Amino acid sequence: MAREDNPRTCPQCGNPLPAGASECPRCNNGLFAFLHSREIVLSLTAVIVIVLFFLTGFVTRGYHQKLGALGRQWFEAGEQQLKSGNAAAALADFHTALVYSPDDTQIQFQLAQALAAEGRDGEARAYLLELQARAPSDAPINLALARISVGSGSEADALRYYHGAIYGVWPNEAEANRLNARLELCRFLIARGDTSIAEAELIALASEIPERNGASLHAQTGELFLSTGNATRALSEFRSALTVEHPPKDALRGAGLAAYQLGEFQQAERYLDRARRLGNKDADVSHALDISRMVTSADPNAPGLSETERRDRARSDFEQAFGRLQFCAKSRGIDLFAKDAPQSELVTLGVQAKALEPQLTDENLRRHPDQIDVAMNLVFVTEDAVTTECGAPQGMDEALTLMGKFPGRKR
Amino acid sequence: MNAANDATATPMPADAPAANRFVRLWNIWRRKTLTLREGQLFLLLAVIIGIVSGLTVVCFRIAIEWTRFWLLGSSMEPSHLRVLLAPTLGGIGVALLVMLVFKRSRGSGVNQTKAAVFIFDGHVPFRTVIGKFVTCALAIGSGQSLGPEDPSLQMGAGIASALGRGLKLSREKQRLIAPIGAAAGLAAAFNAPISAVIFVIEEIIGTWSGGVLGAVILAAISSVVVMRNFLGSAPMFRVPAMEFRSPVELIGYAVLGVVSGVASLAFLKFIAYFRPLLKQLPRWTQYIQPAAAGLLIGIIGIWLPQVMGSGYPIIDQALHDQFLWKMLLLLGLFKILATGISFVSGTPGGMFAPTLFIGAMLGGAVGGVEHLFVHHPAQSVAAFALVGMGTFFAGFLRVPITSVFMVLEVSGNYSIIVPAIIANMIAYFISRRYQPVALFDFLARQDGFFLPSIEEMREHTALRVEDAMRPGAGIVLGDGDSAELLREAEASKSSQFLVWRHADGWRAISQEELRQQAAAESAGASTGVSKGEAPGRGPLPQLYPDQPLDEALRLMGNWPVVPVVNRANLEKLEGILSLDDILETYRKS
């Protein structure tokens, strides 16, 4: 009713004024005015702000903890999926993990790995580049980028990122990871045919391999040296690998093949024989072992041979080469000893061999031991000529060819 | 007038109890030491509003997330049962709260804040703040396709309004304080203080008023500082590095502008058509409309769960090239549908986040197609998504300046400004051409409020002095004594003259006054104006042709005419202006 009688309101509190009153009884009350003074309201606001601050801090802490836990939970689920080979499911999990922990570089890195595993190299690369921009010296990121660059054929980028991985910062096991990264780089270079750069990297790698627990790396390095054609360094690496009590299986094989390539057939025979006895059934090992054995058994210049045995070996080698020459000439329709035979290297060698054959009697060779060298030289030249004319040698002929390739080597 | 001093000056009644002596002493002490002037208090208040709004928005965002974890789970692809049930049941809860407890919590919050500023003297009930907090957290957290920004804006305005009322600010300041809170709330929700300030000025206040700009900026920055303190300073989106390479790319961005313009137009038409249709239905249907909307969104969510909620993580994924263009297009179109359904059902929640989502998806789709045909680098998809956000924002919300600044602020990349401006303007003009009334304006009109259209205000041509002045009119007398001036005046037909004196400026004098002055000077009597003193009345206020006419109206005072002079030469009279001239010009406009 009062409202109807006096429709005026207090300009301060907005409440209707009582009938006939000119002042608001509430606002004119001293205590009310005091409690509603600006200073008190501001002070109360300050107190409320402080309380709100603490309250919000408490709520936020709980929220961040929850987010962190969810991020971890989805990250672990993603890692499990990735390990079990389900990259698509891992991707979804990592994406969810990233929603809760958007700044977690580990999740981003794993997400990029999952993307790469799914073949989505472009997206993986975008993620990794973003990570690399934030941490340019992060070695795992560089390595992942290098692998993607290898896949996409960006060789210059790959080289740059591999070096980033080699010289970058690893979160753990830095030494081993660096060596492995360099090893991977070398494999990439060899596959690409850049053997000279690969060799330089391999030399650097070999110098960094630690003395302890380095056998496997030595063996791998040796293998790569073999691929570049540097058998000397390869043999050295394999020998280093073989110094330990339990050398890597492939070290014997590698050492044998390296020695074989170097023409050190006795050593090769020793290594390869051990490798085969240890269960290596590789065809190249068997072949190299067989050839090495033939070389060591046919070489008239092998150390410790009696004179009789030297002569016998020389004669036998000569007969082998002369027989191959005749067989080759026959297959080409050439009569080596006909008067009207066409001028060719085979014919010339046939004539020389025919002329030398009578001189290779035991008696003559005993009187003229230098004839053994003459005969062996003719054997080597003949094997090479026949190889050119009739194809690669096999068996004893291959052994003789190799013997000719490494004259004066210890066999 | 200092309201604080007014309050303290209130006389105590004669029969006041003795206990009130303390209060009197307190009043004397605080008047001397504590009392702030209104301007200082206003700035202090802006900081406090910023802090409280920032804290509230932090809690609001966390409340949305907790609700989501609780109702939808932490997976980005929740189970079908959850996807169907959460928004439906959430819708029932929201409807009950809005219909029975928080009746003024409907809508996005922007128009309600505008209505508070223009109709209710800046009054936003605190109950609305609580209502907005609870209902929007439930709606957005349960998967309704709405965002938290507009509600944050209204909550900020509500907090500011409550503080203003508590501190008994003057009516004028009460009206100004709501936009300050709005800017604080929006800045904290958006983590973009510049865009928030510009949006409030562009859409709520409508003018760059110097009286409020400082406080708006202060409040926005305070709230963002508080928000970053609790939620981290990371930007809302992790925008990948991008650059604008060649002017040829602008063709693609122009296409994006057209696509966004058409899409925003379709979205506007959808809301303009369905909202009044649903409002006309019987009142009881309002209890089930949000639930029905939730069910429809759930059905969409079974295939496209990305359209549920505010969708920020999905925007982030689009910016990182995670979707093919077909998927982006699908997400953009279905988000329009989902957001339209949510909004027209009366579910409280904002339009900012969905607008950004739709823009990013459509932008990404255009970028994807462009990448397919033109083979620009893949990063261009992210650039298109980013520009698309601003473009759809400009076309749908019709805030072209905010949209450009938003893209810059979110990306921190200035090379994108040219494409952003071009695409935004195209989208804006398409939307403006085919939907003359802007979203917030037609929403207000549908609700029965006739709020000033900021867009129309922006485009309204201000009248200037040159439009009303009479050029060539007004006779200026030369430099001489009264007798010379009288001779000059008598030679003309006019009775009123203007006189320029370097020391005194412009003065007005009539022929009669001149005659009296000349006679008095020749008689040697004192007329109050000795020989050599400036004749007539003055100095007159001087106007310039480019001045706004309303400013001229204020400056005119009681003078019958005032001179309009050249800014480079104050002696040069361009014309004269009278009150009648001004009124006539306003009448004609």
C-alpha cells in the first residue's frame, strides 16, 4: 500500500520511500550507511576477490591434475596400440592425449611417429617441424625427420637431419644413440651410392666406438665398410669385434669375406671355416671358403711347401688353365693349333702353352725352378683371357684367377 | 559532482543515537583520507571487475570441462549411448533451470548485455550471472553445440553491474560499467584482450568513447592476466607457421569470402526463420525443446562427434591439417545445423565458438580444394582455416573489425592480414546485402526489444557544420574605429555584422550598437567601451566546416549566429550558422 501511496523510491538503495517521508529510513540509518559505504563495499570486494583467488587456485589445481592424468592415460593407451602395430588406433589415442596435454612434446613426438607409421608422412613431418622449431637440437626429433626425409626422397634434408641427430641432444644413452644414428646415416648413404661420404662417416664412426661393448658396432661398421668396398678397414673392424670373448656371429663371416676380398686366403679360410662350424650356412660363405681352400691347396708359392709339391702344383695349375683354354676355344669353334687359325689372344696363348708344356717335366723344373713362375704367369694370363672370352670362371679356375689377382700375397 | 562526498555530506538526524558518533567520525576520516574521485574509482573498479571476471571465467571453463568429463567422458569419440543421452538429459536439466529458476539466462548473452546498457541503465541481475554459469556449463558440457564466450561476456557484465550497484555509482557510470565487465568476461573467455575490447566497442557500446575506453582496456587486460595465471598463457589455438606468399593466393581467399558469406547467410536465415517459429509454440514445449535439440545433436554426434560442444580441440586439429577437405566441409555444414538447432531451442550458450568452428572447417575445406588443384604447400590449408574463422565471424556476427583483429591476435601472424581483410569484407558484404538486419538486431527485435543497431549506427552518415551553414552569408566589417565601421555598416543593407579582432576573435555587433558607440566616442563620454577596444559582443564561438552538427549545437549557446571559419585561417569566414539552420538540416536529413 505504501508503494501506491508514495511511488517515489530512494535514489541510493532504490527501495520505495514510506508515505510522506522525504528521506529513506534505511539509508539514513547510520549503521546501514556505514555498512553500505564505498570503502566497506570495496574492502568486502577485496576480501571476496582474495577468497575467490584461493578457491579458483584450488579448483584449477584439481583441473590440471585431472588433465595431466587424462593426458598420460591416453598417451599410454596410444603407446600400447603403437607397440601392437595398430597405428590408426594409436593415432586417435595420441590425438586425445594431446587435447589434454597440448604442450607435451613427448605426445606430439609419438603422434608424429604414429603418423609416420601410418604412412602419413606429410602430417608427421609438419608435427616434427613444429617440434624442431621449438627444440632445434633435439636429436630424436631430428632422427625422425631424417627418416621421413629418406622416405620422401629428400636426400639433402635427410643428411641435414641425420647430422642434427648425431650432434644433437639425446635425453638418454646419448653415446649409443649417436653411434646408431651415424650407422643409420651410413646405411642411407651406401644405399644411395654415396660411398665416399659414407666411408668418411664410417671412419668417424669407427673412431667413436667405445672399447667396451663395442663388438656389435664394430661388426656392423665392418659390414658397411665391406659394402663400400674398403675391405682393409672392414677386416680391421671385424678383427676388433672378434677380440671379445663372445664375438657377434657375423663378425667371423665378415672377417672371412674381408680377408677373402683382400686375397688373404689362408686367413679367410680360417675365419670362414669357424663361421661355418658355428652354423653359418650362407652361400657366399661356403663359396668363399671353397675358393679359399682351393687357392691355398693350389698355390705353388704357398709357404712351407716342398719343391716337389711346388712343381706338382704348378703343373696341375697349368693343366687346369690349358684345359679351360682348349675347352673355351672349342666352344667358339677355334682350332688352337691349326695352321690357318685366326689371329687371336686365345690362339697366341694356346701356342705359348703348347710350347711350354714339354718344358714342365719334373726333371726340367728341378733344373730350372724359374720355369714355375713362367708357367704360373701363363696360367694367370690364360685364365683372364678365357674369362673375357667365355665368361666367369668357376671352381679351380676361379681360384687360379684370384691367385693371379693377388700375386705375392700371403696365402 | 562527487557522489561519495554527497553520501558523506548527508546530515545526521538530530536524535541520532550516541553509537552513531563513531559513524560520524568515520565519515569525517574517510572523507579526508579514503574518498576517491569518481574517475579514479572507476578505473580501480575496472581492474577489480577484470580480476573477478577472470576468476569467474576460469571457474566457468573448468565447470564446462568437468561436466563434459562427467557426462560424455574423456574420449573424443564417446560411446553412442553417451552421445545420445548426455545432450538429451542435459537439455531437460537446462530447460527446467531456465524455466523455473534462472528465467533470464536464455540466449547468448550479447543482446541481454546490450539491453542492460540501453534499456535498464546497465542493470544485470546477479542471479543471471549464477544462472548463466550453471545452465551454460550444463548445456555446453553435455554436448550442445554452443560456446562459452557470449555467456562469459554477460557474466562479466553482471559482475560489473553488481559491483556498480554496491558502490552506488551514478546512473551514467552504471550504464558504462556493464560493457566494461562484458569486455573483461569476453577477453578472459577468448584469451584475446584486443578482440574483446574491439567487439564490445563495435557491437555493444557502438562508439569509441574516451570516457570508457581506458576502463574497458584495463578490465580486459586484468581478466586475461588472471585467466592466464590459472589456465596458462598458451593461445587458444596452436597455429602452425604460415605465410602469405603470392598475390595469386588472394583468388583462393576471395573464394573463401564468397563461401563463408553464403554459409553465414544460410545460418542467419535458419535462425531468423526457426527461432520465432519455436517461440510461438505452446509454453510447455519450452520444457522439451532443449532436450529435443540435444537428441538431434546426439544423432548427428553418432557420426560426427566433433560437432558436439564448443569444438575448440577440433579447430586445433583442422589448423594442423588433420582432416581431408570433404570431412572439413561436412563438419562445417553439420555444425551449422547443430548450432542452429541448439540456439533456436532456447538453450543458453554462445555463438562465438561455433562460429569459429564453422569458419575454420569451411576455410580448411576451401584450402583443401585449393591445395588439390593449385598445389600450394599444405600449410595453406591451415592458413585458410585460420582466415576462415575470421571470415565466417565477419559474415555471421557482422563485426568486420573484430574479425580481422581476432585472426591476427589468435595467429600472431601479420602476413595473413591482407587475405583476412579481403575474405572478411567479401563475406560481410554478401551477408549485409541479403540479410539487411544483423543477427543481434533481429534477435533483439524477436524478443521485443528495439535496441539501437550498432551496424546501422556505424553506417549512419554524421551531419556536419558544412551541411547546415550558409556559405557567403554574414558581413564582416573591416579593421577601424567605430566611426569607420559605422560608415561601412551603413553602406550595407544588413543590420547584424561580424567583426574580427586578432586579440579578441570574432564579435557580433548591430548597426544600432555601432551608431551608439560612435556617438559616444565622438562625445567623449564613457560608454564602457573606450576608443580602440573591441566593439560589440563576444567573443563568439567559432565553428569549422568539418565539425559534427551536434557538437555545433552544444557550442552555439545563446548566440543568434556564429561564424564558420577556415581552420587554416581563422580570419576567413566560410559561412554563418544559426540554430534555425541546424534544425532545418536535421529536419531534412
